[in-house]
Amino acid sequence: MKIKLIKTISIDKIKPDSEQPRKTFDKEELEFLKRSIKSGFQINPIILDENYQIIVGERRWRALKLNGIKKLVEGEHFKIVKGLSEKERRRMQSDEDIQHKLIDLEERDKFWHRIYKKFNFKSKQELADFLNVPYQSVNDAFDRLELRKKITGPVKVAPSVISETRGLPTKERIQLIKTAERKDIGSRRIRDYVTAIKESPEPIKKQILKGAMEPERAIKIKTKEESEPKLIEDIGVGILICPKCEKKFRVIHRKPKGHKLEEVR
């Protein structure tokens, strides 16, 4: 009869992987996992290589440390995988983060791009096949990274907002992203902006891009222009004034009955 010895290791012997995709760990999220472990929640084992470096599971390792656990038990807290190539290691890390949906999209985009460069993939499709993800996901990731390079300063909008601006010229995308950041516009709402920009004439488009006009208003104006073109004056050409009532208008003025609009340069 063979007796299987249970292997334990000190939690301090475990080393995180500096090349893993996830760089930031939310404090509230870690605190929640810490409490779950303390109440008896069964976590998936941390996957380590033969040198006790983490392949996947750094978040779980951090939560265990927060609970003050000093010794980890093989099978319960960790498993060791030997002889894994770096390429396979990166695929496992990508799979883990996609499965649990905890990684920030910007971090994931950068990680995929590092893999693409480091392992000399010939195309985005080849990378998508390797990672077992849709081609569109890789294409969107690379598009976001490329656009971020062209924007001055940090971009404090959700990556999904950046993706939703695709289809617009680069200059318009950048302007709309900055407006989205200023007005706190989310990805669902930004679709309305993109649709209105695509369908509106140049003067109205300018107002939408800088956030001076809501998409619904732009669509209404466009509809009026199509049905009653003489009632709507162009915007962005100066200040419009009605000589009869002497009121000035900076955007759109629907001509009242018996009034006429003249441009003031």
C-alpha cells in the first residue's frame, strides 16, 4: 500500500509572473475574494511552474496572502505544471483572463499585441486562431491600440467606446472620443452619436462632434431639412439674426412665420 504524501509550500516561495497580461488588481474585488475564501469558498488551484512561478491565478494568490495563509497545500491551493513553453504559457494566461472576464480590455489589448510581436505571428487571423478567439476581437484590440497612439494624453474612456467609433475618419474618431470623455458618454450611447454623424451634413456634424448637439436633435433637423429645406439655416457659419425680433441664434433657428433670417458676419 502506497501512502501519498501531501506536498505543502510556503506562500512566500511563490513568485508572480511580470509578463502576465493582468497588471492591475482591484482592491474591492480582492477584498471580496478574501472574504469568500475565509467563509470556505473553494477556489480553483493556482497553476505554478516547476520554479513556483505563477502561470495563472495571481489574484487567488493575493487573496490567500490577505487572509494570512502561510502554507499552501498541493491540490487544494496549487498545482504544478512542468515543461510548459513560454508560448503555451501565454495562451493559458489569455484563456484564464477571457474565461473569468476580469482583465481590463486595455491590458488585454497590449498583451495580445506583445504576443503577436514576440512570437512573430504572420497575421491577426493566425493570432486569433492561436488564442481561440474571434478574428474581430483581435482586430478591434489592434485598432484601439493604434488609435490610442494618435491621441494626445491619456484616454479615460472605456475601450468599447473607442471600438464603437470605427467607421468614422480618424480625426472625427479622436474628437468624438474626447467629447465622450468630457461628457461621460458610454458605449451604447456613443452608437447614436456615430449614426448621427454619418447621416448629418457638415455644419451639424461639427456640432455633434464637439458635444454641442444631441444625436436626436441632429436627426430631427436632418428630417426637417429634407422636408422643409427653407426653414432650416446652416450652422457654423456665424451668428444668425432675425431682423424682425432682433433675436440672435448660434445654432439652429426655425424661421417663424413672417420672419427672415440674415447672417451676421
